[in-house]
Amino acid sequence: MKIKWWGHACFAITAQNGTVILTDPYPPTIGYQPISEPVDIVTVSHDHFDHNAVEELKGEPKIMKTAGKHLVEGLEITGIESLHDDAGGTKRGRNLIFTLVIDGWKIVHLGDQGITLTPSQLEAIGQADIAMIPVGGTYTVDASKAYEITQQLNSKVVLPMHYQTDVLTFDIAPVSEFTKLFAHSQVKTVGSAELQLDTLPADQVVYVLEYVK
């Protein structure tokens, strides 16, 4: 499996059979590169402009933006209702957590998660292998709550997202506020936008990717 971080909350996941799933596409006006590669399936966690820019994509991918279980291109994709804030959704509305079963692994993309996970959400997610978690705060959980979510999920792979970079002007924290909560040996800086995963690590690892440049 290959995972590429385009930036913000947008990952491209390429399955062994070549199917490409994209999460939360953004418009390039936020600072990251235009998403130039074709994709087959897109998940949208909520309808804010920096997460739902499907009109920017090439081709006619299948768009997933509803709760419930879906079978798409032979993949099991489940949307789980959640909240964009810690005030019952009154500040920023609702959010969808997506689980994707790809090549036998379960990937969880938390979108703009605004709360730590509830017991019912944890039950719906089940055992996660790879977790894509927002860590920047302000619009999502902050670093400490994101860390708590990593302990709730106990996934072997953690991919932080939705944090401050040198091209993003949003008022959110850098990834270092999150990674400093882990042992140094748990944090791996990949040095590129793409991560090749053939096996899962024995213990939990945080992979910090570069965004596509």
C-alpha cells in the first residue's frame, strides 16, 4: 500500500490493485499544490471549502460523503457520525469519520474531528491499523486530545494531518506540538510525501510526511 500526503487532511491511498482513494480534497488557494493525479474514490468528511473541493479533481471519481457502510470498487468504506467541535456541533457543525478496509488493513480518517472518541464511535471503528488524525487545534482537536485519540485507537501507524506548515496560513499549531508527546523513538520523519507500507510496525509509530511540492 502507498500513502501520499498532498497536504492538510488530504491523503491519496493506493491499494495493491491500483485503486486510488483520496480523502478531503482542498482547493489550491489554501497553499498546497493542485491535486493533479486521477483518483477513483473520494471521501469528504464535511462540507467546508478546505475539505470538499471535489470540483478540483480530474475525471469522475465516486464521492462518499454520507454515514453508513458502503461497498465501492470492492472496498468497504464506512462513514461514522461525529462532531466538528466540542459544543455539540453548534460552532462548526458535524463531521464524518471514515474507515476504509484496504488490502486487509483498516484505515481511519478522522476528518475535522473536534472531540475525543466516544465509546460508540470506538465500537463502530473497531481495531484500526492506520489512523489519520488532525492535530493542529483551533478547528479540530488539539495536540493533547489528538494524542489521547491515538491511545484510544491504539493503531500501529499514526499519520498526523491538519497542522501548520510553511505554506498554510490557518491559525493552527505545527506538528511538533503533537510529536513532542511521544517518545523520540516513536516518531519517524519520512522525508517525502509518500509512504510505502508492506508490513505494520510492531509498536505504534508516528510517521511525519512531507506535503507534495
